[in-house]
Amino acid sequence: MELNGSQILLRALMNEGVDTIFGYPGGSILDIHDELFKSSFKHILVRHEQGAAHAADGYARSSGKVGVCLVTSGPGATNTVTGIATAYMDSIPMVIVTGQVPTPFIGTDAFQEVDITGITRPCTKHNFLVRHIDELANTVREAFYIARSGRPGPVLIDLPKDVMRAMTEYREPVSPSQGSAEPVYLPDAGPLTETVNLIKKAKKPVLLIGGGVIHGRATAELIEFAHKVNIPVTSTLMGLGGFPGTDPLWMGMLGMHGTYYANMAISDCDLLITVGVRFSDRVTGRLATFASNATIVQIDIDATSINKNVLVHIPIVSDCRSALIQLNALLDRNGLEKIREGREDWITRIGEWRTEGPMSYCQGEAIKPQCVIETLYRMTKGDAIVATEVGQNQMWAAQFFRFDKPNTFLTSGGLGTMGYGFPAAIGAQVAFPDRLVVDIAGDGSIQMNIQELATAVNYKLPVKVVILNNGYLGMVRQWQELFYEKRYANTGIGGQVPDFVKLAEAYGALGLRAVKPGEVEATLAKGLEHPGPVLMDFVVEAEEKVFPMVNPGASLTDMKLSSGIGM
Amino acid sequence: MGIEERILEILVSNKPGVLARVAGVFGRLGYNIESLCVAETISPEISRITSITNADADFIEKVKKQLGRLVDVIEVTEQLPGQSAQREMILIGMTLNQKNRQEALQTIAMFDCKIISMRNNYCIIQVAGSREEVETVISFLKPLGVDKIARTGVLALQQTKK
């Protein structure tokens, strides 16, 4: 049967299991919207293309499926770039379809023409410009394969309008050729056996996990492994939820704003096993002193992550899950009881650090942002999908909410994109209409994609936004206080502008405000109970800072635990 | 090891935009490409890129891994001296006159070069050889008044069966 390009695109998307698309129409993409109108796809119309990209990302992070985003050429395409770069840095599988001017007009500076494959080359895993309709079905198949395989990432398909309108006989796409995509990596036996021997000998081992555990769906195997050999676990920001936050072996996040005990443990350990981490500068602090007493074993699917920042002793290029399955199998034959008992001194030591520097804050006259998050955690019993914006709100969420399950913490870790959380929460709510989805925001970052309130209201998506309103771009202000002698250049944003309660009401959402510590619980209770989208404005202590803090470039043991006190 | 000349052979899909992706990896890591040669291989769907970069030892690991991430890159190999045959070709344009004619023709004969075009005393000379050889020819002809040069950059093939 002859089909046009738009019909072929939709059929190819359906073949990949896609039923939901986040997008925004425009001149070059009209043909596809016309076909969508006749189809059974759920299209979520956002209010800004950046919102579409982040929503597709949130959909992907929460569900593990590939997020799909559909926008027009020119500004529609460029507006997605921040969202694409966000997904690229955090290895999120996404397919972005952009409209393009007809092929004869490419390169003529036509209206709404932009070289989007050129622009996104450094921030996509791969991209395609489809020049002929006969390539279309295979291109879509290959794009999804690339997005999902190996270390996942965003893939962009640029589709000229004349290709959408051309007709051809539809042929089922062929599977991508071996050469053009990453193979599945399985671990070598040698380094695995060596790792098991190291585990047996180690007195002070630590497990460090990252986003790779979540992408690789390795949580069950990880829990089994950690308990089998009794090794305490810490995580990067991206790994939160990869290991239960309520497990006795859990030490919390490490790094710049990690817990005192995780940072102390990693600096003192004699064996560090990392699973799916890439050693970001926010995690390692000063490289020369990072885990400098330890033999380091690194398990990662991406060879480029190995020896990039930290030189490791035993590199294992492998899918995390396969490596853990094999480690668990190798460990079955060994004297596990003895290994476990040998750890008691180490675990006691970590317990002492925990008592020395617990995660805490002081209550005051004003609402403490940490208290809002702790109360939220207590009231939801942790059963929520939590998105964050970027800055203090993100760090407090990572520190004071305990994530027990993978795919429940959505945050822009690598790129640090303000404005990510709210559209990402919308995407997660679309994937899970019946679950509680909360965006923890600051008064600065929520305004970067506040227009998506209309999307939430229109589709009756009951996303709960918790604004920790301190009237500042808080994290930047914190740096100004600590490193720029309190010159608060361009970080005061006014606090009560806009009036978030009235703003929510203007969009048809519920707006609530709490100004005193005693109002926190009641406000959260009312907001969480409400069946629709809610904006909760918590007016918090303006100059509260995120602690512990390791100054950029300092060693992880060099932590400030509160204002004026260093340890 | 220090900074040395390093030759990479990169096999890629013969498609639009692939060279830009490959060059992007070099540029982003801060490496300059000294010479670059790109053409179809015996299989028309595959192109061979031969590049020279002056870099220190970790260049190979870094660039190889990053190139390996590109979907269109099929294989990356370092061409080590002694294990691969290397050739470069250059074309030299110069005017022959009373003063330089004799010495120029002697040089051309001595190094087994060829005049491939001659018009109104302006000649184009073809030189092929190892990088060292072509550099020597240039150093001989330069004082005689070389007008312009085009060079292919180094081509290299591993001396083993694929």
C-alpha cells in the first residue's frame, strides 16, 4: 500500500511501541499533526518546545521507555536544544522529531530554516536528516535502537516537509546493521574473579553507584550483591533510587553536598567498587585525594567513562546488570559468612562518622526548606515520583527525601538545567496518571518553565509543585556569600513577585501558601489531597544554605558542616 | 613519550555529515589535525580517513574512545611507523626561467619527480614519497622560487591482511 511520509512516520513510531508524544505544531510539521489528528496517538500539547523536550525526558526517566518529542523547524527545533543537552548529559533515551523546510529549500535561509542536525551534533547520541522517503522507516527503527542501546541517549530525526508529503510503498523496517550501533557489552571473566578476590581481602570497601544502575535496571542484583558481601553503599545524584534509601547499608549521596559519612568513608576506603558512574567533578572533589587509599574497580557500559577523570585499577566495560549477575554467581561459592563478619569494624566506623556529622538543620522562626522536604517525605511515606529543579531545592531534595526505588527521582544532574523539573514532572504524570508526582522547585527555577501550568491544567495532570521560596537564586547566592564576600549581584529576585498563589489561580490551578513553620504540614496535606495541579508556595528562611559543602576543587574530607564550622 | 606525530586510520560510513562528526571530536578535545585524507575504500559504502595529529600519548586512547561512540565510525586504528606503509603526494607550481631552470630540472630528475603540466614556463611538478622525501624536495626547490603547493597529507596502510 502507498503511504505518505507522515503516515510512515506514525506507523514506524507505533512499531516502536510509542503511544504518547510531547509536542508543539508549526508550519513545517503540520502534515504530521494532520495525521496525528486521525490517529490514536496521545499528543500532549505543551506551551513551549523546551517543555516538550523535558516532558519527554521525564516520561523516559520515570517509565524507562523512550520519550518522544515532535516540534516544528527553526525556533521549534532550537527551543528543544536545552532539553536535548539535558538528556544527553544524563544518558536519557529520547527521540526528537523536528520538521524541516522542503529539501530544495535547505541551505537557502528559508523561513524557519535552521541546521538543527548541525546544531545538535555535539549534544545528541546521533542525528539524522532524512532526505528521501525510502529511508524514513529504517531511520526511525535505527533511531530508537540507538537511543535505547548501550549507554542510552537522545537521537534527533530532522524531517523535511516534502519527505512528509512524498508517497511510497510501505515496507517494514529492517533491523539496524551491526556496524552502526553499539553491541551489548558483557564482562570479561578475569577482572570479575580479581574483583571477588579483592572483596575477600578488603577491610574497608565501599560501593559507589550512579545513573548506570538505573538505566541498566540493575537494582535487584545490586541489593543482592551489597548484602551478600556486606558493603556500605553511596551514590551520585544520578544514582539515587538505584539502591534503597532506607537500607541499613545506605550512606546517602557523596560529593560536593554529600553526607559527612559517605565522604569520609570514600576517602578512607581500601576498595572502591563503582557501578555506572562517570566520576563527575561534583562527585570526586580534588582528584588527587579522591579514594586515594583504595583499589578502584569500575564497572561501566561506556569505555569513554573509564580512566577519563579517575584512573582505575580494574576496568570492567560491561552492562551493569550482567556484571553484577556474574559477580553474584562467583560469590556463591565462597565463604560469604566470613566475608560479612569481617566488615563489622568498618561498618561501626561509618556509624561513628554518622553520629559525628549527621544530616541535620536547626529549626528557626521561619520555615526551613529541609523541613518542608522531610515533612513531604513523612507524609507521602516516600511513595512518590519526585522531580526537582536545579540548585538548593535539588540538593535538599537529594539529601532529605529517601528514594527507595529506581526511576522515582528525576533531576538534571549533568547539565544542571533550571526549569527542568516542572515539565519533567508533567511527563512522569502522563506516564503514571495515578501516581503522586511532585516537583520540588525554587522560586527562580519554577519561573523558567512556568507556562507549562497551562499544560497541567488542560490535561488535568495533578502535578504538585512545592516551591521553596527564599526570594533568591539560592545556590548562586550561597556561593556569593561564601566566595564573593556577600556581594549578592543579580541573585535577589524579590520573593513575592510573582504572587504564586494568584498565578496558579490565573491558570486554573490551586495555589497555596505557607509562611510559618506551623503551616507546613497543613499546607502539604491540603495540596497533596487536591485532585488537580497545585502550586504550593513555602516562604522559607532566605539565607539558609546547603550543607555539608565541599568547596569546588577541595578534597571530600574538607567539608563545611554549617556556617563557620569546618571539619 | 611527549608530543609526537600520530597517524590514525578511521573507517567510517560513506555518508554526508560524517566527516564533520569525526572532525568535531578532534576539535572538542583541543587537537589540531595536521593533515587529513578522505576517500572511498574498496567498498563504496565505507570511507577511509587518514589523519595526522601532533599530540602526546593519551591522545590515542581519548580520541579512539570518543570516535568509537560515533554511530558512523566502524573502526579506528593507530598506524605505527614500521608497521604501515606511508606515502604523501604533493603538487608544486613554479615558473622556470634562465636563472633556475637547470637546477630545478636536476632536482626533479634526482628525486624522481615528474613535470605533469607546463604552460608558458609555468610548470606543475608531482612529488610522491615518504613525508621525509617530499619535505626534502620542497627544501631543494623552495630557494628556486616555488609559487604554490598542494599536498594530499599522508596516506597509510597497515602491512598486514585485514
